Amino acid sequence: MDNNLQETLLGNILVVDDTPENLRLLSTMLSQRGYVPRCVINGQMALRACNSHPPDLILLDIMMPQMNGYEVCQHLKLDAKTRDIPVIFISAKDEVFDKVNAFTVGGVDYISKPFQFEEVLARIESHLTLRKLQNQLKEQNILLQQEISSRLAVEKDLQEKNLILQKEISSRRAVEKALQEQNLLLQQEIFNRECAESALLKSHQELARYNAELEQFAYVASHDLQAPLATIVSYAQLLEKRSKDKLDSQANKFIGNIVYGCMRMQNLIDDLLEYSRFGRSDKLLQQTDCNQVFEQAIANLQGVIRDTEAVVCSSELPVVHGEISQLVQLFQNLVGNAIKYRQDAPPVVSVSACKHQDHWLFSVSDNGIGIAQQHQERIFKIFQRLHTQKEYSGTGIGLAICQKIVQRHGGRIWVESEPGQGSTFRFTLNENTFDL
Ligand code: ADP
């Protein structure tokens, strides 16, 4: 059998004895039983042999010159490499053998000479088995320790992950809570807005109703005022004509004032009637070519254009969804004002339109007297004028009508101007507008 294999199977045994006879005896006995014995004759050699190739067991003679068995054993126990090798002491029958010392220095057993072979072999076997078991135990212990530490590491890892998870859960809960709160606020906000919206709708409807009622009232009142006013005017004129010579100059002046006042009132009533009529129009809106609208308006203003030598031009205008007569009125009022509120130079008026997002933006520009910033909103209100009759005649209703027309077409109107720098009136009209 191969030596190495034998060693692994049964054990490698170092025999230390200074008596060659004993060595031979033990070596033969062990070889016969299948062990691999190594023999040395003193302590020094024993230590060297153990260091270079540690045996599985040592049979160690006690009484040896220079270094006795106890000392050899002590040296072996001091070295980690040899500490665990079981040492069985061999004692001669006539020697004074200190068993207690043998165990104290680290021996595991002892054998007395002369040898009982079977006993020696039994002791060797049992210590080798013991050592094997110890080694197995050690290995298992190491494995167990590794297992424990890896489990501890896993546990630690799990604990850390658990902590992170807990944090994550609590932060998610916090987010959830915040979201719930925001949701509540949002719902409250939606509810508030819905309330405000319905209140707005209600007031809008009420406003529309009041407006309609007001227009109806203005229409009825102005319509009904026309006849008595006409009577007053004609009688005042009759009085002026027939009693001119019988009355003094002051009375005649008073009558003249009555006639003038009545005629002005007639104008105002006519305009008011016209204004209220614009709200009562029930004509449907239709595709309307603004070039035609512009031409019609210019035709209506032919007289004043000729008298003032005004230059009125326009760029190509679009087709919009509208009511032609109202749009003619709109253009006519704006171009008419642009001529009326002129400076010394002949008026120059230009009309243009450009597409702006979903609507058309119209501009009517002039080189007239201009309008100060603070008046630019109020001139669109009914009867708001910036001049006396002597300066510029009018009733202050033209722009109010323009605003009404533009609003009915779904647009808005405003002015950009500076005193002395001319004005640009702008209004928007939709391509697909709806009848308001
Ligand atoms: P009216 O012309 O009868 O006074 P409007 O409603 O047309 O009434 O105009 C209101 C006022 O706005 C006018 O009195 C005038 O002062 C001012 N205005 C209107 N158009 C122009 C314009 N193109 N240039 C300067 N002022 C204007």
C-alpha cells in the first residue's frame, strides 16, 4: 500500500526512544498493524520531525539524555503547530514515573514497559480516534461559527432592511396623509369654485335680464317721448314764428332756446332709440365680406369725405360671421369719428385687419386730435363726450353702439391713442362667431 495512503487511513506515528531495541520493537509492531511509524532517538530530533511533518500521534520515552520526555512534551505544547498532537508517554518498569506530571505537561496517556502489544495498539487506536473526532469537532465548530456569523450578517442585513422599510413606510404614510389633506383642500376648492361659478352664472343671467329690461324701457320711453316732444317743438316753432314781433328780444331768445333744447332732445331720443334697437336685433349672423361692409360705410360717408378732403383707405379685409347692417354701422361710426375729430390737416384714415390666434383683429387709425389716457375707457359708455356741441357736434352714443355691435359679435373693442398723435380703434371679430 502507498505510504501516504496508509498514513491517511491508519495514522502517522512518531516513536521517540533512545533505546534502539525499543524503537525496532515498536516500529515492527506498528508496521505490522498497518501504521506508518517514524523513529527518532532523542528529543531534539523529535521536535524537528514534528515541525517538518507533524505526526498524528507520538509515542514518547520519558527517560532520555539531554532532553527528557516531559521537556519534549512541554515544547510541543508551546507551539501552535504541534500543540494538538496526542502524546503517549512510555515508561520503563524500573523508572520512577510521575503520572501526574505526565498529564500536567500535556500527555494524554502512558504505557509501561515491557509492552503489552495489544494494549499499546488499543491505546494508540483510541487516541487516534479521539483525535479524529476532535478534529471533526473542530471543523464542524468552524463551520458552525461560519454559519452563525453568516446568519448574523444576514440577520443584521435584514434588520437594516427592515429599518429602511419602516422608514419608507412611515415616509409613504406621511406623503399619503399630506396627499389626503391636499385632496380635501382641493375638493373644498372645487366646491368653492363651483359655488362661485354658479353664483356668477346666476348674476350673469340676472344682469342679462336687467339689461334686456333696461333696453326695453329705453326703447319704450324714447319711443313714447317722441310724440309729445314733437308737439312741443312744433308749438314752440309756431310761437316763435307768430309772436316774433309781439315779444321782446329776451322772450324771443328764450323761445329760441326752447326750440334748440327740444331739437337736441329729439336727437338724443333718436339716438337712444337707435341704441336700444341694436340690442333688439334678431337677424341671424352670416358670412359677411368686410370689403363690402367697408365700401357701404364709405358710400354713406361720401358727403363728409368730400367736404373734408379726407383720404380713407383699407387693406384687404376678411370674411367674418356677422350681421351686415350692424357691421356697416360699426365701420361708419369709427371712420366718421376719425374724420370728425380731425386736426387742421385733411384727415387720413386707414382700415386694416390681421389674423390673431382664432380671431381677426381690425384697426381703424386716424391722424386726428387723439384721446387722453384717462378718457379711453369711458368714451365707450352711453352719452359720454369729451367736447361741447360748439366744438364737435354729437350725442355721445356712437362708440356705445360700436361696443354693443362688437360684443354681440363675440369680440371686444378698445382704443390706443395719445393727444395730438391720432387714434387707433381696435376691435376683434371671430370667424365663427355665435349669436349672443
Ligand atoms: P360723439 O361722436 O357723438 O360725441 P361717440 O360715442 O362717437 O360720440 O364718441 C365719444 C367721444 O369719444 C367723442 O365725443 C370724442 O371726444 C371721442 N372720440 C371718438 N372717436 C374719436 C377719434 N377718432 N378721435 C378723437 N376722439 C374721438
